[in-house]
Amino acid sequence: MSFHNQQILPAIRNMKQFDAFLESLFLYGVILDIHLGQLKGVVNEAKKHGKHLMIHVDLIHGIKHDEYGAEFICQDIRPAGIISTRSAVIAKAKQKKIYAIQRLFLLDTSAVEKSMEFVGKHKPDFIEVLPGIVPTLIREIKEMTGIPIFAGGFIRTEQDVENALQAGATAVTTSDTDLWAKYEHSMTKKD
């Protein structure tokens, strides 16, 4: 399984990576660590190249990370999706009919239990599980929720990617451009 024929979702941390994403075969990517003043221009530039961006709302500088900030982003920026740890932000993305991705930091059993409450209440379209290098957690969260999983965090090698995918992840988010290249190459072989 994959997300729009992508096993990798490039996580873009800077403009050099953004340029690499624009030149790649990937259609979907994730924007991290960006200033609000740059966001609309970056999303519009991606759209000009036929690309779709999901925005990690919690990492945008210059805006409050709440449902009002999410509403502004949904209405004014119009990304393909929103990623957040905050359930109110996920609810707003669902209301605005864009991909709602609930990011979960699974640190211990208590974090898993609390996260399942959020997920059950707001039913995101996808769940991003961090750290993404724990296949048993990926499998467990997918079985518990029935919601497609993105795996992220500490993904450093091809084996990390393969382990996450074999555990049931739909795709892996990573800012490692070497992994982007490897999986982009795989995309060209299949086409």
C-alpha cells in the first residue's frame, strides 16, 4: 500500500529541500519549519509544479497552533492536508475537507492510551506515528484504529523504511534526501 503511489513522503525542512522536491517525481510532500510569511508562496509554487503539500501546523512560525490558525491555513493557504498533534486542529481540517493527519508521539503506554482517545474522538484521515522505527507500534496502532499510518521520526536507512512499510505503514515521512532519491528511483522503475 502507498499514499498516492508514494512510499516516501518527503518532509521538507528548508528551501534547498523544497527545490529538490519540486524537481522530483513525488507529487505529495510535507512542509516543516517554515515562517507564516513564506507559506502561501511556497504552497502556490508547489501547485504551479503540480505538487501537493501537507503542512505541519505545529511547526509554522508566526501563527498560533490552534483551530483558528488551522482555519486560516485551510481557507487562505489551501494545502492538501494538515498535520498536528492537536485534536482541535485535526477537527478543523476534517471540517474543511482536507487531509487531517494526527501526529502521535508514542513515548510509553500512557501516551498510546491518551492518543487513542484523541483518535477515537476526531477520526483523522491518517495517523503519523513517531518514532517510526518501531514496527510493533505501527502494527498495533493500525490494528487498534483501522486508520492508515504514516511512520516518521528516526527513519535513517532503507531498512527503517522497509520495516515500517512491512509493519503496515502506508508511507514514511522523512527529510533524508538520500532516501527520497532511492524511493523516487523505485517509482520510475514501476512506471
